[in-house]
Amino acid sequence: MGIICVFVNQKGGVGKTTSAINIGAFLAEAGKKVLLVDFDAQANLSCGIGANPLKPGIYELLSGIAEYDQVIKKTIVKNLDVIPASIDLSGAAVELIEQKERNYFLK
């Protein structure tokens, strides 16, 4: 069974993206399969591992435009994949306003 690790903090500049990239790369190098999901419209994680501005990405997945197998991108690091973000993700918050039980949408 997989382990989900989330790096979250409302304050910017605390090392969330840097930590996610480095810990993800370390685990991948150690032989673990890693999927990084960029949920930031600034797409710094995607840029940091060379996956910008690949589409489709997380916005297209959330919107139902694309399927999982279309959004998972391989990286140059063995065992490390990414679902990239783009500026389009900034519109998702507005689009999900009328989603029924939107607080549980990602679950």
C-alpha cells in the first residue's frame, strides 16, 4: 500500500516545494515509486523538475477533461513521475464553488 505525504502551509517561502522535490527525488533514487502532484497554480514544482508547461495536468484532471494516464508525466529520474500544474489551476477554485460537497471533492 502506498503512503501519501502532503506538504502544506498557508505561508509562502517555508520550503514546501523544495522539500517535496528533494524528498521525492531521494525516495525515487532509493527505489520507491513516487508521484509528485503539483497543486499550485504557480507551478513551481513542475518547473523545478522540468515538467512545465506540460498539459494536460492537474487542472484538466480535476475538470474531467483528461484521465489519469494522460496527466502523469515521466521525469528524468527513474521511479519519479509528476502530475504538473499550470496557471489554469487558479480557475479551479471558482469553478468548484457550486460543486456539491466541494470540501470533499479531492477525497
